[in-house]
Amino acid sequence: MVGPALVLFVVMLVVPVCLSLYLSLTDWDGYSANPAFVGLKNYVNLTHSAEAIRAGWVTLLIAAVGTVLLSVFGLGFALLVNGASRLNAFFRIVLFYPHVLSALVVGFLWSAVLGTSGVVNGWLTSKGAEVLPFLSDPKWALASLIAVLVWAGFGVNVVLYLAGLQTVSKDLLEAARIDGASKRQTFFNVTLPALAPVVTVNLVLSLVTLLKTYDLVVSLTGGGPAGSTQTAAYLILWDSFHNNALGFGSAQSVVLMVITAGLALTVARLRARADRGVQA
């Protein structure tokens, strides 16, 4: 059983990574049969590219803010619908539904809601109010993108937190209640420590997903206005296939891969260090 899994791992992960590393050292345009070897030139050019640097900061901002919001809202809604009832079961389905939709569909739907002639601005103008630049102003567009990303993704967080809440010891909760602990004290001293592994998983999954944000950018903002919502993944594909610079795009993808892996490992190590501190 190990053989097929190993073959799949090599074909789907090792080979593409090695190919990206090789292409990042060339000037391949996607058409040439024999791309020229340029060494680290693409990486040097990347450090001098204002567009790539801006996309990197935008991506990190989206990942940082989005991860925090996903964790907070995910845990909050999980606590609200944790009880066993038909109404809670209905809300669980509703909360998870946005994650089922394609990100492209989500982007088109929200562009119809937040656009200049969209539902929200149509309602505002009917009330005599001014049109809000949800997608036409750089700051508003970035905030709108993050909000839609959180709306679309927090269903998974809710499901994971709900699963984690089922593992919290009922005996500990009962003991805290008997000792006179308030709900707030019980949450921070019993529930939250028990959810620590789930919190780590959610943080890593959210962080990795948001660092790869692309399709929602395409359908919601197109990277605009003025590149304010252009993420690293969006720029990689733009440079690779629109500008026919697959060598440069591969260099960007390698850097993004390293940053993503580094941040994920950092979160995991901080969690492990916290566990050792508690045990000590």
C-alpha cells in the first residue's frame, strides 16, 4: 500500500517542485525548446521588482488579517451552534455552505453585490446616500477582498472547532461548574486549552490557503484597482502566462513556497514550545 502513495507523492509534489526549481534558473518563455540557463538572475530581479514586493506585502497582510478573523469568527460561531438541536444543525449547514461554492463563483456573486452598480450601492442610492467604493478604491477593495475571503472560508474553521469541542472533557467542565467558575473562566481555563491542537490546525490551514489566494482575486477585483489587491499567486500566473515569463514566475513560486512552508513550520513550533512550557 505504500508504493502507490509514494508514486503519487513523487508525481504530484516532488516532480513539480523540482521542475519549478529548474525553470526558476532559466529564462523560459513557455515556448522555447531550449531555455537558456540564467542562474539566480530571476531571484535578483525579483528583489528589485516593485510590483512583486507590493504583491508580497499584500499577500502577507491578507494572510495575517484573514487568519486571525477566520479563527475568531470560526470559534465564535462554533460555540454558538455547539448544542444538539435541529436549529443548530441547520445553522451548521448554512455556515459551511459558502465553502462548497467555487471561489470564482463567490467572487462573481460578491462583485454583483459590492460593485458600483451592485445591490448594496443600488440600495444606498435609492435612499439618497453616496455610492461606496467597495471595489474601486484601493483600501476599500483590499478590505472587501479580505472580508469575502473570511466569509467564504470560515465554514471549515467552524466544522473543525465543532469537532474539537466534542473532545473537551465533560468531567472537567462539570468540575469547573461545581467549583463556581464563570463561563468566561471555564472557556479560558478549560475549553480553550483543550482546543489548542485544533487551533494550531486551523491557523496552519488558514494561513496556507490565504497565502495562495488567486481565484477569488480574479473574479472579484482582477488585482485592481491599481494593483492594490494583486496577490503573489495572482502575479505569478500573470507573469508566467500573460507576460510569457515562466522562468521569472517559477522563481516567484519557489519563494512563495519557501515562505509558506516557513510560516507553517513556525506556527507548529510555537505550538510545540507552548506544550512543553505547559508540561514543565
